[in-house]
Amino acid sequence: PEIILDLSDKIDFDGHINDFDPGTKNEIMREIDRMTKRSLRVIALAYNKIDNEEYEKVSDLDNKEIEKGDSEIHRTYSMNKHHGESFEKDLIFAGLLGIMDPPRAEAIDAIADCQKAGINVVMITGDHKDTATAIAMELGILPRDYYINEKNYHKSILTGQELEDLTDEEYNEIAKDIKVYARVYPEQKRRIIEVLQNHGEIVSMTGDGVNDAPALKKASIGVAMGSGTDVTKESADMIIQDDNFATIVSSIREGRTIFDNIKRFLKFQLSTNIGAILTITIGSLLPIPTPFTPIQLLWINIIMDGPPAQSLGLEGPEKDIMRRPPEKGELINRKTMLKITISGIVMAIGTLGLFIYELNNGVGDIKTKAITVAFTVFVLYQLFNALNYRSSSKDRNITLWLSLVGSFILQVLVIYVPFLQTIFKTCAIGLFDWILIIIISAIILVTDKIANRIVDGYI
């Protein structure tokens, strides 16, 4: 609106054309300030008068442009190009139009969720600085008392012109503190993204206009609105069909859940592998028979890669999943690897210990029974260990429980069904053996909690 005021030298007041004096302009500027601080997008209206002869010239030029295959949008371009100097000056000011575009309630909640999750939300807009500030305060990007205590906050708002005047070094120093960019030129969005990326930030940008395309390509994750232009959608990595910012936050929550479940799967797999490797390696070094037969190892591998492991990928989100900062570390860090190794060692010690006990105290076919007990205790280690990696979510992962119960039933069949005994080299075991197996394998539940306390607290 300020540009329109500068280009106007007359004002239309109730149908009467009067000179546009400085006092009236100042009063209108004050009204613009009042409107923008109420979150209104202010449009200044002005017009000019041209005679029929001049209008015909413009129409002829437009028709020639359209005959060349250009679209109707070039009509305005043609007028500006050929007659801008005569049309865009000495305008007659007609008034102000304030447009209220209140933010969605879910957007306010979504931004609050982002802030709790350690995600810095920055608003980039072409709106007036005061309009942008008022909207940012309403959304929670800026504190509610920003206008009152502006001096108590770091520089949080930057206009496009102020950004243009800053050197790269100057802007680099304050970039991470800026929450709102107002009156920004399209080409400046790319600069904003580049500087934030240089600070090590993973930048996601949303946009819907053609001028957003370069910035969307530059962003780590470009997000286009479903109602946006085709050019914008082609430049984006993701398209939000419902044009709702809350959908982006939901996708972040879902992404974090998937990431957590991948880690659960890996931790379960690695602990089982380490336990199996240690059991077989140590067992081969001791003067005892091999604790597992080849077919039993294949069965253990099915348990390790099968339903229980796959079901961990269906776990719900952690309770604090949107109250923790983004993770930039390794998928499996040193501490996690140490915890996994401790679990594997416990499995190996428990399996070999029970195996040796049965060899020394068993009756009948001692070797077959000892192998059956060692095989069963290691399988139950996996079933109990899967419970260690469940999420703290209240959502019940029925699939996991079904897979655990199903795996246990299959293990019982392997031990007691005659033709399966022949295949797996097993034999029936008694109640005391089952009690011993369950107690020893359940120790992994306690061991995991103790390992977490020790590693997280002292290492």
C-alpha cells in the first residue's frame, strides 16, 4: 500500500477528486499501521483514467501478444511494458481494503507441537511487517507480549529490504534468531535457506506459488501445497493435499515413529546375532558338544527375522516423541551398541550355563535333552527380548503379542510333536525344565533395565 500511496497525487473522496495532501497521506499511513497490527492484509486501491484512443492502442498490443500464443496473463505484462510510465503515476487513491485471513486453529496447535519437538518454525511472507508480526504472535511463532516487550527480545523480525542491506557475514550472525521475514522478495527465500543450511540445520520449506519453486528445490525437504501451481509441485519433495500445516507435523510424528521402529528392529536383530555368535563360538572352544544343530539355527533365524521382529515395526509412537529434539546422531550409537552387547552376553551365558547344567545332571538321552533345553531357552530369550524394545505407547500392538504367542506355540510343537522331534533333533522336557528355562530367559527383561541404568548413568 505504501507504493500505491507514493504513486497517487489525488484522492477520490465520496466521488469528489481532491489533491492528495501530505497530511491526508500521513493519516492513511497511520490507518494502515492500525489495520496491519490487527492481522489484516491491507490492499490500497487506486485507479487512473485513460482516453479511448490510448486504450485502443493497448488492446491492439495485447491482441498481438495473444495471437503469438501467449496467455491472457500477458495482458497486464504488455500494459506495464509499453505504457507503465503513463499508467502507473498520478493515480487517484480510492481507499484501503483489509482482508482477514485467520490462521486455522489446528495450525496454532501444530506450531506449538513443533516448538516442543525442537523444530524452529520461521514465517516468510510478503505481507507488511506489522501484519506479519501480528499473525506470528497469533500463531505462537512470536511471544504474545512481543509488541510490549520488544526491546527484551533479540532481533526476531527482518524485512526484505533489511535483509538486502545485510552482508553475508552480518546476516550469518543473526540468521538463527530470526523468526519472521516480512516483505521478502522471492529470490531472498533461497538465500535464507542457504544460510540456515550452513548453520547445520535441516530445512523444510512450504510454498504454493511459482516463485517458491527455486527455494523448494534448495530446501532439504520441499513441501508444496495441494492447491499450489504445477511448477511448485514438480519442485517439491512432498505435496500436502489438504493444504494444512498440521499435516506436516503429523508426518513428522509418523516419520519419528518409523525411525524409532527401525532402531527397535536393529537392536533386536543385533542382540540376537551377538548372543548366537557368542554361544556358538564359546561353545566350540569348550570341551562340550555343539549347543545347537544346524536346523535349530535356521529356526532361531526364523524367529529372529520373522513375526516378532517384523511386529516391532508396528509399534506406536513413544509418549514423548514430539517433546524431544530432532536426532542427528548415528542410527546405532556407542551406548546403544554397548547395551546390545550386554544383552547378547547374557543370552550366551544363560544358554551355555543351562546347557552345561543339563549335560552334567540330565538323565536318559542327556545330549538330546541338553540341546533341546539350550535351544528352547535361546528361543525364549528372543521372545522376552522383543518385549524390551516395545514402545511406551498406550497403544496395544496386538500383532506383536500374537507373534510372540504364535512363536511360543510353534516352539512347543517342535519339542513335543514326534515327526518334528526327528527333524529338529529334540525331545520332550519336563515341568522343572520349563520352570528353569522361563526363569533364566526372563532374566533378559531385568538385565536390559539394569544395562540402561548403568550405561546411561555412568558411561
